Amino acid sequence: MALENRLELKLAQKLILTPQLQLAIKLLQMPQLELSEAINMELTENPFLEEVVEEKENLTKEEIENIETPEASDDTEAPLERLMTNLNSFSVQEYFDERGSDGRDLGYFNPGLVEQPSYEQFLQTSVNLSEHLLWQLGLSDADEEIKRIGEVVIGNIDENGYLRTTEEEIVQTENAGISDVRHAIRLVQGFDPPGIAARDLKECLLIQLRALNLSGSLVEHIVLDNLPDVEKKRYQQIARQYNAPLDDIMAAIGIIEGLEPKPARNFSSSATIYIMPDVYVAKTEDGYQILLNDEGLPRVRLSNHYRKLMLMLKGTLSKEERLFVDEKIRSAIWLLKSLDQRNKTIYRVTECILNFQRDFFDIGVSVLKPLNLKDVSQELGMHESTISRVTSNKFLSCSHGLYSFRFFFSSALQGSAGTISSTLVKDLIRKLVSEEDQAKPFSDQRIADVLKSKDITIARRTVAKYREELKIPSQGSRKKIEY
């Protein structure tokens, strides 16, 4: 078969996302803080957008009449002539006499003039872990080579305080001797906080025990040889191994539990992120009211000044300039339309959730119903992906607290009165664990049996899955032995 070139026409349907639609989708899934940053960025780049600033209210007639006006001066001399008269009457000797009276000619001020301290002097910046360790390294009496290697060691400590490089890697990268590298690591391990620069958890605990003068003690032996037994609470086995009373073993375990597994915890540089609700649902006498939270969001509009200016200059603009102006105007209009569409969509989804979960807003979590994205999408006539974007990273505030939109969507489990929400089942599991006897904690099968007695059919593996999602430890890890 010979190869040949030819032209063909084909008719096909494709779904293409226009830039305007991409912008609407992008804004729809943005949380409150990201949306504020995006609007501010657009305000900076687009001259046809301006922020709406609340104008000061107009003064009433009475307020205008009460404004005090300065009394007219009897001096009829013209301002320019009065200024020249003052300059001519002021002598050079008077100028130096005035400077000499407060000490300005001597380079200082007299005690009567006290300079206020700057505001920056009252600000305090938090010291990070690296700065804290480098400060201690600078105060040490080690030689320059050890300090140089110590800086490398400090630079390889992670956010938890552990050294994430090996001695061999430091030797190769820094062209240093192995003995100097070990000396530098031991030097940094002696710094504050205790346990810093350890390679693993065992070394971290041992460093802290040395700082407590517990080297060679029963506590150190348990850390060296029995950490897996401590984790699984095999205290009787540890007591038999060391032929020690169980009380001594429990005292040693208490000391180990008091040690810090993450030495750099107090030097964490992560900033606290506060959740800002996107929607408020308030109960009124007439029912529930939905309020969209626009606090902190810039209110934008088209700039009439630039629009009029461009209309006046449109005949004098080049082709490239006209294209730029048209693009910016279209971008501004689409931004305003997308923001309006975003607010309407969030309001409709919130209203639908309110209708589906009315019992929750009236009573609480105990009556939360199963709900999925498909139910809301069918109710509103929207695609499930749109509902997913609306409910992603957004929060709702009501009388029961602050909840993620996804909180109201859960799968269904079988109960005596029909289907119940998996969120309700998780809440029941949390309550059962919080009320259990810590000496005899519930197993996953026991929790499943208790829920079955309440007419909730659930498998043991499902209980284990929900327990892990709730970050609840296993039965053995929750068990506490009292003596």
C-alpha cells in the first residue's frame, strides 16, 4: 500500500473550556483566603478594575452649621507682604540663639526634649531552631574546624530535630576526618534542646537520659533493649527479664513517657492557619437565614474613569493597544460575572444542604442523615463535579459549630430506623472509646457488637477503618495498667 498525502474534512463535537469558563471554575473552588489574594492580584494587573471603598456619609445641614470656622483676621496686609516682613525682621543672631538654647548646635538635645523609642524596638521575632543551635555553637570552645563541621550538622537537622545525613556523607562532602565529624555531632547533641541531632528515636531518648544523669540506669537499659516491648505494654515480660519489681519497671516507663520524641517541637516555624467560614447559617424567627461571608474580600467594580478615558482615546490607539484594552475590559467583566456566579452557586448548594439536613441544624449530629453529591446535583440540576468544587475547602458556621461542607456528605449504613449516616457512627465510636474502661478497652469486634445492640449493622473491619480515620489507637495501645 502506497503512502500518500490528502486533505479531509471531519465534523466532530468536542468539549472545550474557554478561558472565561476556566476562570469561573477556578474561582468556584477557591477558599476565602485564596479568593482574596486572587482578587487583589487582578486589581493590581487590570487598570479597568477598582476597589469599592465605603464613602464617608455626607454631613447633615446641622453638622455643617456647627463646624467652627476660624475668625477673620484684622490684618489687612497681603500674605506675600506679611511673609517678606517676617523674613526681613528675623536676624541671624536670633537664629543661633534659638539653636543654642536646646543644644542642637552641640549635636544633642537638652533634657527637656526626650526622643521616643521606635515601635520596632517593641517587636519580638521568634528564634528558629537553626539560629538557636548556631548561637550555642558560636559560644562553644571548639576549634574552627569542628565549628565548621558543626554548621553542616546543624544544616542537616529536620523540623523534628533529627539528623538526616550520615557520618560518611559529611566526610565526603566536607573533606573532613571521621573523628572530627563524630566530634562535631557529639558537640551538637549536647546543645539545647536535649535530644537534638539524634539519628533515630532510641538515640534521641538516650541523649535526654544522659542529660538527666540516668546513664547506666534501668531506664537506659529498657530504652536500649525493650522499646518494642514498651510500645506493646509487655511490662510483666520486662520485669522478668531484669528480675526487678513491677513498680520499678512502671517508674522507669513513666520517665520514658516523659521524654520528648520530637526535640524541635517548640521551634516549629509553621504558622497557625485560622479557618474562616465561607457561609453563616443563622436561625431566626422566620426560619434559617444564609449569609455569605465577604469579610476581607475586596469589593470590585469597573472603573468608570478608565472606561471614559479609553473611549476618548480609542481613535488614537494603535492596534496592539486596542487589543490590550479590549482584553483587559473583557477580563474585568468576566471576573465580575464569575464572582457573582460563584456566590449564587455557593448559596444554592448551602440552601440544598440546609433542606436535606434540617434536623441537624435543629438538633445536632445525632440526627445527621446520609447524603452524597449525586443527591445535591440532581436537586439543583448541576453536575457532580460542580458540587464537588463548591464543597471543597469551604466551611459553614452554624449554632452547633464550624463544619466543613464535606461533613454533611456521608455514606449510609443500615440501622433499625432505616439508613443512618456514617458520620453518626463515627461519633458513636468516639463516644464508646472515651467512656470505656482504660484497663479493659474495647476491641473492634466488641465495638461492632455494641453498635449492633443499638440496631446498627457494621462489620469489624469497618469499625477498624473508622477508628483509624478518627486517629484512635488500637486496643493494645489504649490499654493502661494501674498498680
